[in-house]
Amino acid sequence: MSEHDIQNLIRVAVSRHGLCFRTNVGKVRLPDGRYFDTGLPRGFPDLTCVIRGRAVFIEVKAPGGRVSPEQEKIHRILRNHGACVAVCYSVEDAEKFIMNEVLQNET
């Protein structure tokens, strides 16, 4: 299964708990030659979610995938600002993260 497939499955599963959107990062060249930049920094997580008022970010990796230094840096910054961040390789990983880190630690 591709990372894209896993990402879609996780997005649907996490959406049962709140909002969850695909976060596009980078630049693309438009047909007219101009570039469109998403404005997000390199390494920003794949999925941006809000669950019961908490900011939640998920980096999706295919089995064997590795987190880049840019991703590690952004994850650290997000955590330092109180966000929940996880790297997930499957829907099961994401479900465990949501149940154990997000919903269990509600204040």
C-alpha cells in the first residue's frame, strides 16, 4: 500500500473524531509558468486536525519510511507550542495516537 493510500485511510478514520485535512506543502508550476507556493514550511506534517479543540498533526509514512530532519524540526516546534504530533505508519497507529495521546489527555 502506498503512503498516499495510507494517508487517505488515516484521514477518514481520524475524521470520525473531529476535523482532519490533507496539508499540502511545497511549490507547483502552473500551466502559465508561474509557481504556486502553499506557504507552509518544508517538513510540515501531512495531516492537520482539530479534535475536541486540540491541534493535532500526523506525519504519514509507508512502512520503512523515515522522518526527515526538516520534519523532526517542525514536529518539535509544534509540540513546544502544545500541539499533539505523531508519525503514523497505519490506521492502527493513528487510532492509538488519537486514543492515547489526544483523547486520554483532555483537560
